[in-house]
Amino acid sequence: MRRLLFIIIGLLCLIACKTDKTSVPQDFECFNQPHIYIKYKQPINGYTIKVMWLQNGEVGNALFCLKKQGVQYYYFAEKWTDKILYDKGNTYPNSTVIELDYTAKLESEEYLSDDSPFFFSDVDFDGEDEFIINRYKSGSRESNAYDVYDVSPYGYFMQKTEAPFTELENGQCEFDSENKTITIYGSNGWNNIINKTYQLKDEKFELVQSE
């Protein structure tokens, strides 16, 4: 089922990469949402990356097309933006093509990036970089949230849907590569602080402390 989903997304992206305008059949106008095309000038982790962005104010749905060594990867993101576009606050005409400089993860940001729209980072201590989407200001109290994906060599992504990877927010988590732990800082009320520590055991993360 998951593989079928990625194939469908891939086909949508192939359609999105065409620049010719086609008419939309009657009753399918909902698929004719205005969109722009984004091309990143620099390769990122060896990938060339293009995005079809369905702009809706400062954020919007996005279809990613990543290519590396002849293999193409496709990914659909909800409510995504590049911070450069977010800060400009512009509305672009339909089918505009924008070339952007990629905002790289800082050397001081060992695991998560505040400003990169997406990046590659080893957040599960397996020695392989995961593909991470930065959902700008989508976390609690306008912090950034993150979607984490394992990268398959066969052209698709596999989302990590288990804790702690569903709970990552900038400034609200701490990574310890020596002990292979991830600590999540949060709260369920104004003054009720909850800290949870997950540790990698037998290739799975387990909750080892909660306070």
C-alpha cells in the first residue's frame, strides 16, 4: 500500500514537471490550484531538487522531485514552505519558475536545522542520513516540527511514524550519540513539564524515562 502511494505521488510529480498548460476537465477544477515551480541552484547531498509548490498564503502543499545517480524520488508535503519565501511574504503568479539558493544546515546544528527547508541528517544513529522536511512554525508555540524519512535506494521514502521521530521540534529535543538517546522536552499544561527519553535498543527506540 505504501509503495502504491509513492508510485501515485511519483506520477503526479511527473505531470507537475511538465511546463505546458493543459485544460482541466469539468468537475476536476479542484486539481487546478495555482502553483509555482522551485528549482534549487545547488545539489543537496548529491541530489538535484525541484518542487511544485501549491502556494496558499505563506505555506502550501508541495510535490518534491529529487534525483541522484539516475534514480528519482518523489515526496508530497503538506503545509510546507521555504523560509526565504515565507520571509518575503510574496504571492507569485501561477506557473512562475523560481530558482533559489539552498539554505544549508549550519555546522553548529548537528542534527536539526532551524532554517533549512529540508535537509539530510542522521537522527537515528544508524550511520545513514535521513531525509528531513522542516515544517516551519508547525510545532507547539510556533516552533518548527519535522518529518523524518528513511531513504530507499529504489526511489522512495519511508516515513518514521513512531516516537520520538513524530515529536521532534527545534529547541525541544536533545540528541546523545554516545548513549544513543533522544530526549523530548514538552508540557501538557502551563507549568506541567514532561520530559521523555528514548533509547535505541535492538534497532528500535524505547521509552526509558518519563518525568
